[in-house]
Amino acid sequence: MPTVGLYNIHGIRVGEIALSDRIFGAEINRALLHEVVTNFLANRRQGTASTKTRGEVRGGGRKPWRQKGTGRARAGSIRSPIWRGGGIVFGPKPRDYGYRLPKKMRRSALCSALSAKAKNDQIIVLDELKLGEPRTKNLLAILDALRAGDSALLVTKEPETNLVLASRNLPEVKSLPAQDLNVYDLLRYDKLVLTKEAVSRIEEVL
């Protein structure tokens, strides 16, 4: 069973906490992680790219010249795809790129990502993580005390408004509640900073 130190916001070790071996000590499945990240990015795509076909491009209602006798190739519209300014053939149209993966796959991938963090000593557990005011300077002081580096994912049991506001000024720091934890963010950020309550919530859900 993996065991990590328990710290306060001043970076002082105040105890230890045992992590679930089933969640933080699982086998790391790289293929599954790739599949889930691909699914996450596909679901996030807007899918709003669009081009006009020859029927949607403005103009081209009149036949440019008569069918025979001119010596030129026959043409029915100046908005044909082979003409400059014409329609686009097989261009993108608005579509939904999203698809769903089985719940067991998503949970297994989460356990795999959390286990990778635990194996690489990239998990920091806090007894509590709350800010009295939404100041980025205060959050940076906490991260420096914890030696969390420049890239960190902060996970709390419930959404912390002040923490979200303070972290959004930092491009490599993100705060989210335990219920929104996902594989993409776990792999994107180097350090995983969890509160003790968040650990309990994750183990309860998974």
C-alpha cells in the first residue's frame, strides 16, 4: 500500500497517509491512457469548421457560355469546384467528433494515471488547501513551500472559488474538484496536489 507524507500549506510534514493500493498502486496501462486521452480531446473539439459546396457559393446561376461552337470546354456554372471562387468538394462540415468510452475503461485509466503519479513520487497530500482571498501571490507562496514546481494540478473535495480564481493566472497550474478529475489533466501537469478530503473522495468514487 503506497504511503505518502501529509503536509500543511507551509510545507511542514505533519504526518503520513496511506493510499489505496487498488487505485494508487495499479498496473500502468499506456495503451489505455492513450485511448482515453484521445477520447477526451475528441469530445472537446468544437466541430464548427465549414466550407461551401457549389450549391451554397454565391453566384453562378447563368451558364457562362453556350454549350457548343466556342472551342472551349463546356461549362454550366462559374461556381464549379474546378473554377476559381467555386465550391469546395468534400470540405469539412459542422459535425460532432465526440464518442463515449465504457465506464470501466475510464475508471481503469484514472487508476492507471494516479498510479503513475504515485510511482514517480509526484503526489503531494495536504491536510487542507483553502485561500482566504483569491490572490495568486498567496497560492505561489504555498506552491513554493511545497516545492511543487511550475506545473501542478490542485484537487480539492469541493470546488474552491478562491483557489480557482488564484490559479487561473498561472498557465501551468489548474484547480478542480475531485469529481472533475480526468486522465488528460493528470498527465498534462507534473505534480498532483491533493487534499486529504480529496483523496477520500477519489477512493470512495473509484
